[in-house]
Amino acid sequence: PNPITAKTNKVSISFALKKSSRVNIKLYNIKGQLVDEILNDNEPSGTHTITSSINNLSSGIYFIKMDVDGKNRAVKKMVKIE
């Protein structure tokens, strides 16, 4: 869900792959600074859901960037409120 509240403290990211691929998912703050690398691994084809704790994040706007096989595939905005 977006926005994420302090009560939830987790973010779930779902994606589907047509073939086995290298997936890199990173979290950036509003200034474009890297906050966390959520996933950097080879994933098999199919549907996936990754859950990550956001306990250490303060309230604000963040961006989740997903690269597949080194190519930018998606950027999504996330808002954490307390």
C-alpha cells in the first residue's frame, strides 16, 4: 500500500519475469541518495513478491527503482508517514 504508515513498517514489491534474470531493486530518498539495496540477485522466471522492512526510514518520499539485466524497468514513488 502507498502511503506506508509507521504501523506497517514493511513494503512489498511484486514483479513478474518472462525469463530468469538479474534483478536489482534499490530504494532512494527524495534527494536521489541510495538508502537501501532491497534485492540484487538472479531470479527465475515467474511472479515474485519481495518484502522489506522500512523501520529505519523517517517519514518522507522515496523512490523504488528496479533494473532487470542492467536495464531500468520501473521507478515507483513510495510515501512513508508516521
